[in-house]
Amino acid sequence: MKYTTIEQSLIKSGDIVLFHNGSFSIFSSAIRLLTHSYWNHCGMIVEENGEFFVIEALGKVEKTSLSKYINNKNIDIKIIRLKEEAFKDKKEYDAGIHIAIERIKKSIGAKYDVFAIVYLGMVYGLQIIGRIIPKSWNPFEQRSKFFCSELLCVICYNISSKNPYLFQGKTKQKCGTTTPRDIAKSVNTGYVTGNKDKL
């Protein structure tokens, strides 16, 4: 059964897409369970020749047609957009979105940040470690490798003079510990289309 309807006319290049995988997946289920979120994956939308694609970190950073996800009855989607008020002014906002798009395009082909995601899972999964080690840093993070939400954090880093880390929450996490939940709950993003009810 298909989830929420996506109004494609509302989508713009630079929008962020959040995914909930409704089919059985240990990895996706673990992400949702450990981060207390409905969303287990994310990527950025880019438009090329009138078609929308998602650039995302899976086995590596790759580009996938958005229609593949919209037409998948097992995947729920929410599309959000960085808010203009999270930037100094409209000029900085427009420039920032352009920079983020160019950065994520250049990241295509980069390897998956396996050790960083395993460490993050340990921090969330083992409560005693979670209490001792702050969720604000990740010693295994590499700037040449990415997991999905780390990728979005890195490509959006410092594009706003007001908010260098646009997805930073109460834990003041940096890119190596940013999760899809952090991106979904960021005060610097606003709803565009898809499942409006889930955070």
C-alpha cells in the first residue's frame, strides 16, 4: 500500500528528502529504533534536464531518479526545504543552496562511511556509552566518506553565516553524529510535500 502522495510541482532542486522503508530491513529498522525516529534515510534532490534525482549515500554516494521512490509502495517520503530565514538574507540563501547542490554533485562516487555509522550505532545502542561519550562528535568520521545524514550535514556546512551547522540540535552534534531525525526536526527546515505528520 502506497504511503503519502507527493506533489511534484512543489519540489525544487536543493530540497531534502526523508525516507521510511516500510519493507523489512534490519538496518533501516535499527536506525529508526536507535534514533527514535520514523525516518531512516535522507538525501538531496537535484534537477537535471527537467527530471528530479536524489543524491544519497547508500553503498556509496549515488544519484537515483526520484520517481523510483515515489512509485515504490513500500517507501514513505517527506520533502523538506531549508528556510530562507536560516540565512542572513535572500542573496546568501540562494548562494548557499547553489553551493550545497554543487558540493553534493561532486560527492557522487564517494565511499560509504562504514566505521562512522557503526560507531554512531554503538553510541545510540549502548546506553552506558551514550552517557559517557557525547553525541556531538565521532572519532571515525572521514571527510572523504559519508553516511546519508552526514553527507547532507557536510554539504550544507557553513553555507549560512547565521547557522554553520543547519541541522544542529540540542546535543550540538556535528556532521559525524547527525541522523535523519536531526534533519527532520531541524528548526531550519520547512515542510514541502509528503508525509507531514511524522518527525
